[in-house]
Amino acid sequence: MQQKQTRQALRASELIVKYLRGHISPQEQVELEKWVAETEGSGRFMQEITDAEMLQEGTATLGQVNTNEKWEQLLDKVIAKETTNSRKLSRTTWLSAAAVFLIAVACWMVVTNRQQQGESIASTVVDSATRKYGDDVLPGSFKAELVSGNGMVTHLIRDKDSTFNEGGQNIYTRADMLVYRPKDHPVAETEWNTLRTPNGGEYAVTLADGTKVWLNAASSLHYPMQFTGKERRVELTGEAYFEIAKDKDKPFIVAVNRMDVQAVGTVFNVNSYANADSATVTTLEEGSIKVTTRHSTVMVSPGEQVKADLKTTTVSNADVTLATAWKNGLFQFNKAPLAEVVQQLSRWYDVHVVYDRDFKQPKFFTGEIKRNVPLSKLLQMLELTGMATFKIEKNTVTVMPFKVN
């Protein structure tokens, strides 16, 4: 009897993992629904383990997939069939199945971690994902262009250190950062440079005052080689993360989308992508900033976010970790529309995204996914939520209604 219950638990755990990964066959789906209908406490226990801190940490490797949504879809179908005469398995049997299920998930996470560490198993799984999705796309990397005041363009890539001179000033490239040094003597005038990143690129710069700026993909920063006058002013398009060097006598000003973000010694993120809700979002991590638009001026405190467009300015509490996740090598979302998710993927992987005419919006995603994986792997993680199916053809990603393969 005990051996039979163990076999049932093993089989159930296998079916659960297949279901959450979207790889369950129609016959297996029927078998799983029957098992859930006959198992006491299955829904309650599944809700508990998908909310548990341990499982959340583990599934971060899998993109923090929305297992609750998948499980609820299954329960909705089962409840309609369940009757008061259904035979219920004992709680002992259920706990055995739950233990085996957690072991199965843990094993899958170990495999995924090895993939990310570049072990030999990665090529096998990535090849499998490539066969499923079509042409694969590598993640973005550290690359940018430096446009000098005379119009000369220098291509910057990671792991290529160099030094060059412009206007009598040495400029250094160190790994993923461009570095300017202040001159020994003050200057009355200075040339301006532009650092710009393409789709699929990111880079950073240390300005002459010691301020550090990280640029996200499809962004640009226009700045002087030396700061002169009573303020330190730069111009931004796209998205950047700033660590401002302190100088109380010279406020640092970011001009972006016809507004100014003014700081002294501050850490903040500015998102001004043209297609991101048409508003500029500034999130403050440390210090204080003053945001000035055509119609208002507001002061912002740490942990707050100001959202401004041509007509309105609003200040609210912010999830700083969420706003700055890109700088830490992550995609991170909290109930974000799928359109916003794939918009970020489009910039980072430099792909065009189209929607199948049968795909229905809106869909929402909560989760965390590393930015250093091939696109096929990331799409595979998104499919675990059951919100969509994807196809890659050359540099185009098609979003389609979810279907079980």
C-alpha cells in the first residue's frame, strides 16, 4: 500500500512540474486534474508553497514565474467536476507528494543555475529552446559610441582598455566605463561630448567632477568634458542611473524632456524613454532632488518617485529596487503589463516585437529575470506563467496566445 502511495506521489509531482512548465500532454492534463480532485488540501498547500520565501528565492532563477495563476487555472477546471463522493487521498500521501514536488523543483533550479554558470549542460538546453522558438538572440552587452565635439565617433566595447586625448585632455576607457579626469587648472570653456548606447547596449561614464552615470540601452548623455560656471548641467535621453559627486556650490542638473532634475550629492534613476507612457519617471534612492517642469516644481525625498509629463507632475512612494533593477543586471516587474515587459526585451535584445491578431491584452507579469541569458531562455521562463507563447524569426518576436505543446 505504501509503495503504491509513493508511486502516486512521484507521478503527481512529475505532472505538476510538467504543467507549470507548459509541457503537459492532454492525456497527462486529465490525469493531473483527476489527481487534484481526489487530493485533500492540494489547492491550499499549493498556495502556501508558491508564497513561501524559500520557493520565491528559488524561482527567481526561473524568472519568478506566476505559479499561482497556473495552479488557479487548473483548480477552476477541477472544481467544476468535483463531487461530494470523490475519494480523497490521505494528508500523509499529499505531504509525500508535496515533498517530492519540491525536490523536483529544486532539481530543475540546480540545472538552471548550471546553465547560467556556463557549464556543458547549457548548450543542450539552449539548443532545445532554440529549436522550439526558432532563431535565438544573445543578450545585450557593454557597448557604446563616444561622439567628440568635432564629430569624431569612437566605438567603445567592454574589456578593451585604452587612453586617448581630446582637446589636451586624456580620456580613459576601463572595462565598461569611460573616465574623465579634472584638469589641474580651471578652464573658461570646454567641449561637449555625447555618450550613446544602441539597442542591446549599456555603458557607464565617470564625469570630470567624479559623478558616475550608467546608461541603459537606447540612451544618450550629452555633457561637458569639464564643468565650468555655477552649475553642472548634462542632457539625457532614454534611461540612466546617477551617483552625483557632492559639491554644494555647484548643483548638478539633468535636463530631460523639457524638465530639470537638480541635485547636489544624490543617487537617482531617470527613465525618459519616448514610448514609455510619454512621461519621465525619476526615482530617488539617496539624498534629495528638485524637479522643475514648465508647470511646477517639486521636492523629492528618498524612496519617492516623481512622474512628469507636459501637463501633470505627481510624487508617490516608489519601489527603488524595481526602478534600478536594470543597473543590477535584472529585469524586474511588479504586475507590469506584458506590453511593458516585451518593450524592455525589445530594447535589450534589439528585436522587433509583433502581436498575433488572436492574442488578447492585457496580461500582467510579476517576477525577476536575469538580463544575461539568451532570449529563447527568457521567453521560455515567461511561458511558464501561461500568459503567452512566443516565436523568434530572425530579429522579430511574435507574441501569440498561450498553448500547451
